[in-house]
Amino acid sequence: MSNAAAIDKTLDEAPRLLREDRGAVATLTLNRPAKMNALSNGMLDALLSALDDIAADRSVRVVILAANGKAFCTGHNLKDIRANYTLDYQTQLFTKSSDVMLSLLRLPQPVIAKVHGMATAAGCQLVATCDLAIAAQSATFGTSGINNGLFCSTPAVPLSRNVSRKHAMEMLLTGDFVDARRAEHIGLINQVVADEELDAVTDAVAEKLAAKSAYGLALGKQGFYRQLEMGISDAYDFAGAEMARNVMDRDAAEGFDAFIEKRAPVWDQSPRDEPEAED
């Protein structure tokens, strides 16, 4: 067996995606370091399956999306795309990729991207789609498809909803990479930390969110993304109704009582109707 074949066999046997649960925090780790964690069909399938499982898991309050190896994710594998050069294959691939991004948005739990190394094209799309993003100082970001003649149209969707149009178009038209400080400045990520502090800072943010009301987070996350697509008057009508619904939930009542009584709230984890995701 050649070295290349041996590597491929090892890759096939290793899980593409790892899940580790610690308390109320689930970490999903892209696990194709030799492939720079490219979003192959197999990786996309693994992500869809894991996100479906987590959406139904009441014990999980927060999700961290991480990666093994030198890169966070370099997007789709151009060799795979070129080797399957039919319109049907490309349509299926990018539809599945969009399904993953929508699953991240519709997930009841907040998702934190923990980014190191390179996040480019659909990898940058993953970062922009997550609710929060924390990056190591050495991380870089780009929508570099245009350098290969391919405009990053699907990564442009979340990118344009995170940063201003001028900054988004600069990244999309030039294909240039931006460093973590620049990514923080333009609003692509929340925070830059020293490489050696990435794990600790991300864990601390996750634990802070995990201490909140799971129902409140789910209702708020769904409402946030829905109102972004509305006109200002419709957004206020929708948000007012959501606030009223949230106020009447038993976690809010417990939170108000805890504030008045100067104690920590105890959230109710018993089943109730979950916020419904928008189609």
C-alpha cells in the first residue's frame, strides 16, 4: 500500500466529526486535519446529523464549533469539485452546505466558533454563521474563491449580514485574507485572544451562556434572526409579541423573583413547547 493510500485509509476510518459533552456544553470538532477540514459531502453529512441530535438534546445549552489541525476550515475541496464536474453534483453540494448553515441558525442553542489557523471560503462562512466567534491571534479569514475564478456567493450570505457592505465586498472581490484583529474590527468575530488562551476564553464564554435560561436563549436566538429580515415596523410588532411570550414563561417569572429576592435563579428544565424554527 502506498503512503497516500495509507493516509486515505486512516482518514476514512477516523470520525470526520468529534463530539464531546462537558456539562451543558457540547463541542463539535472538525476532524480532517490532513484535508484542512474541508467541507466534503461526508463532513457536511456528519455536521447535519450532529446538529439534528443536539437540537433534540435538552441537556445541551451551548455548542462550540472547533477544529483539529493547522486550519479551522478551508471550505470546499476544489479537487473534489473538479473531479465531479457536473451541474447536478455542484447543485447538490452547495444545497447541502446551505442546509448546514441554516441548521446552525435554527439550532435552539447558541453556537460559538472557536477559530484557529485559516478559515476561508465556506470555512469563513461557518464562522460568520455561528452566533458568536472567538479567534486566536494567529487566525486568518478570507473569501478567496475569486482567486480561482469562483465568487464566494454562498459565504457572502452570512458575511454580508455580519459586516458592512463595503467590507464584505472588499473581501469577496479581492479574495485577500484579513487577520484576526481586522476581522474583529469589521465585526466578523467577537474577540481576538492569544493563541494559548483560545480554549480557556471560549470555555468561559460557553459556561456564561450555559448559566442562562435555555428557553430564553432559544426564543431569543430564533427571534433575533427572524426580525433581521423584517421592516422596522413589522420587527417591532414581532419583537413585542416575543417579549410578552417570554415574560409569561416560567423561567422569566423565576428570574424576576430571584432578582427581587437577591438570589441566583434556578431554571426549570421540564418540557414545554419549544420555540418553532422559521422555515
